[in-house]
Amino acid sequence: MTPQDLSVMDLQVNPNASIVMSLAQGTYCDSHKYDPEDPRCAIVSITGHIVKLKIGSSEEKFAKAAIFYKHPIMSTWPKSHAWFCAKLEIVNILVRDYFGGVSNINIDEYFNATLPTY
């Protein structure tokens, strides 16, 4: 991120942010003939606070490695833009994946979930 970005300017005043992802962004809903507004076309909404990562921390090193792996050109962008890495400290997770409203996901359960191995 850069302080020159309008979104970052807003986040410096109010660090609250959200990320919303829908299965409509891929092929799942189309392949099942679900309209993007159909509750079976799942949506997850993650809200929290944007926090700047500490320079030199393991989190920052991991973030930089990930972003430069995916977007190598970014490592050459001007240092004068004061680039920094940040994360979303999650406060709330909502999932709508069927009729009857949203489910509020327990944050502790989310971070301690055991993923299946295949």
C-alpha cells in the first residue's frame, strides 16, 4: 500500500475495512444456474481493521515475498511512494450460503479450524 492512494488516505482516518467475496466471482454459480443474488451463491463478508505491518517483522517478510512472487514488477516500483504492507485484523465474519439469513462465524473457531487433508 502507499499513503498516496486515496483508499489509504481514508484508512488513515478510519481503519475499518471489509472484504466481500462471492462464488459468483468464479464459475460455481453459473454452473449451478444460480443467479448471483441467489442465497445458494455463497458470499463471505470479512470485516476488521487495517493494521500496518512492522517493518522487518516475519509477517512483513512473508507479505512481501507473497506479493512479489505474484507481482514481480512491484519490487521495482519507486521507493519514494513509501510502500508498506498491511493486514486486516478480523473482527467479524459473516457467511450467507443458503436461505434463512447469514451465519456469524466465531473468530476463534475460524482461526483454529482443522482443515481436511485430501
